[in-house]
Amino acid sequence: MITPQRPAFTGPDLCRLQAHEVLALLRRGEVSPAELIAAAFTRLDQAEPAINAMPTLCRARAEAAAEALAGDTAHPGWLAGLPVAIKDLSEVAGVRTTMGTRGMTAHVPETSSPIVRRIEARGGVVIGKTNTPEFGAGANTFNDVFGYTRNPWNTALNAGGSSGGAAAALAAGEVWLAHGSDLAGSLRTPAAFCGVVGLRPSPGLVPGAPAHMRFHREAVQGPMARSVMDVALFLDAMAGSDPAEPLSHPAPDSPYQHAVTEAGDSPRIAFSVDLGGFAPVAREVEEHLRMALGRVERAGAVVEETCPPLPELDGTYRVLRAMLWAAGPGRADPKVQRHFKETLRENIEYGRMLTITDVYDTQQAQSRLYDLVAGFMRGFDVLACPVVGLMPGPVEQEYPAEIDGRPLEDYISWLKFSYLSPVTGLPSISVPVGLGPRGLPVGLQLIGKPRGEAALLAAARAVERAMGGPLGPIDPVV
């Protein structure tokens, strides 16, 4: 076991199960989608007052969808009526979608986004929208529409972001699967803080590019769950090409769930606690991760402490990020923009100040980084490092100013471990490695080879198994 003292869980027994276990019950007819919806809403009533993870609910829509369920029941990602949650950056037809900004508080779309349509076509039943910072900008989930989302392991702390509502809902047992998205660790950081699993897939595997930016590749949609197997299940439901998205590509012939089922105990792991001095890390995080990697190694993995060179990573990531903010929220209706928080305004302004030379230089640096890292990865199955360099802070703190007394230069410097995947396009995952400082969960980030989701999931399962996971849901600790 990971720990004999983790918090209790007093929700419905169905909510305690993993998604693949519930799916087996659904397929055998031993439980109905209606029963699962009822269990989820019972748990939402219990936990939401403490954590505020899923502020927008759509029970009547979910019940109607469950009654009308139809689809390809032989598809490996068929969800058979399993309730799921959608991040409030993706539109769900007929359901309030705010993007976490005051200027869109009354926005109710007529059509769903491509990823939502795909999830529903494959048997997922949407029961609500999870909280996110404004337009997903920030790694602490709060906004002027719904307020703060709190960490179920300690409600005085933040749940991470920007998929913080998704991670908190999973950790508290409100839902079995949750959709998220990731640019600067938005799937991975909240997964680490809340003790769940979040996978950032390769660009093009999961549809979800912004409608006005079909060729954008740094921000992606992805699955979150409480176990590696459940993330693989949800990835199977999400993955595949979409004619509307020019960069999309087909899912592999073998389901990702098979990679988890067949996972061995001896992945080849390169480990760097600070990515070669690139990213700051707190001593308590470093000590816990070294302990975890020791356990993984004793279970059969080959672990070598090494790291590829990462020249120009910081500047390259910042330009790519700024381009997205300037081209996206920076072109929103001025009536919406006038409500933006200061840090979002700063991101947009940085993007507007870029020169064409900045763009040229970034494109070339991005290619050089890919070549270096992809070449390095030929000798390993995954590169392991922290998800984030410190433990969660107070929920009221938008971002930390220092790590172990070392000042951080700005708003995103504490997220440097998240930069490598969006710049290179390599898939990455956050997997819990037990409870660490103050009884809080700690996540380990694994970065895979190009389009290497299957091997990445297999390595994550080896880590999860060595650490006695998954953690399972808990009652919020107030």
C-alpha cells in the first residue's frame, strides 16, 4: 500500500471503483448509466461544498443522453454510459460555458466542441463542467465567475491548474473520468497536486485545436483519471483523426489499454531531478522523488540519472506560449477582454510585442530541441523528472514567488518542468508516487518518445505498481 493513513472515503460504493471496473459492470448489465448518474450526483452533493470542482452541472441533459445512448459498442474506447466531466474551456451544447471569464458568464453554446462530440459518440455521458482559471491561464484554479477550487487533500491549498477542477473532482470521487487540456502542465500539475493521473498526448492524437487555429500544436486535450488503466481507457475513447483538423492522425491499431495490461516492471528510465539545472526544485520534492525512483528501481526498472541538453528551452517555450495568448484571448471581443486578470493581460501583451525575427528564431530552436531530445530518448523508454518543483501552496496565492528561498523571476517560472513536452511535441504523464510532505500526494512526470503513448503508459503502470497505487478517492480534508 502507498500509505496506511490516507483520508477515508464515505461516498457511494460505486464512486470508489475505478472507471474500467465500472465499465465492466455496465457492459455486463449489472449497473445502469442512470444508477451511475445518481451516484455521481450524490457524491457531488457531499463533496462540492468543500472543493468547488464542478460548479456547472447538467443532470437532466445527462439523463436524457443516457436514455438515448447509441454508438459503436465494439470500439475499444466505448464508455457505455459512464458519466464524465468536461473542462469549462470546451463547449457542451446547451450547457453554460464560461471559459472562467466574467465576459462570458451567460454563454450557452448551441453546439459542442469536437472533443466533446467524440466523447459522447463513444458513450460518455457529460454530467458537468469543471472549474478552470480564466481562459486556462494559470496553474491555480480560480476565476471571478466561480471562485477558488480547493485541493481535496487539504482544502486550504490549491488544486493546481488549469485543469484543477477536473483533478479535484476525480480525487474526491465525484466522477470516474475527467477531460482536461495542457499547455504549461495544465493536465499534469493538478494531477500531481491532487494525486490522480493526467496524460498530455502527442499533438494530433486527440482532436481539440481551437477553431480559429487549426494548425496550432502546443496546447492539447487529454484524459485524466485516478489510475493509469483508466487514463488509457479514456485515451482510447478520445483518440483518432478528425477531418476538420489537419494535424490529426489515427489512433494505433492496438488499444492503449493493452499496453497497460501487458506492462512489465523493467522500463529504462532516464531521471533528472532538475532537468540539468534548468528548473528549480524544493528539497522535499527532490527527496521524495529519489525515494520513489529507488522503489521503482528495486521493482525491476533500470534508472540512470542523466538528462539531454536543453538549450534555448525557456525562450522558445515563452514565445510559443505568447503567440497562443495573443492570437486567442488577445483577439476576443473587447467587452470580454476588459475583465481579464493582470497575468492574462501580461501574456497577451508579450505576444503582441514579438517580432517576426522572434518567430523565426523560435521555429529553428524548436527543431533543434526536438532533435536533441528525440535522439536522447532512443536510449530510454521515458525521461522522468518532477511534474512541478514544489508542493501546493495556499489557495489564495496565484503563483509562488520563491522555491526554498530562491526567488522566481515571474508568473510562470515555477512551471519550467512542463515546458519540454509542448516545445518538442513529446507525450508526457503525471503519475502519483505516494504521499510525501505533510501527507500530500506527489506526482512523477514521465516524458515519452515521439508518438510513444503506449510505451509511456506501460512505464507509468510500472511506476504505479511499484508504488502500490493507485491512490483512490478521498473525502475532502477541511
